[in-house]
Amino acid sequence: MPLASQTDTLYLLWKIVSHFKTVMTMRDFFLQLFITLICFARWT
């Protein structure tokens, strides 16, 4: 995956995570973050 595309994807994921962080409990936020990290690790 090109670096630029990868950066854009990470930025989009960060915006999504940041949005949900304001409406979810801290436990659910960390669970979502954990899943996001797993998905990112599988892409690379």
C-alpha cells in the first residue's frame, strides 16, 4: 500500500476513533482501538 494512501487511511481511522471516543465508554473505546490496531497490522 502506498505511503500516502496509508497515511490517509490512518487519518480517516483516527477521525472515526476520535468521534466514537466522545460517545463511548472508555472500555469500549479501548476495545475499538484494539480492533483497529489488529486490522492495521493485518493490512501491513
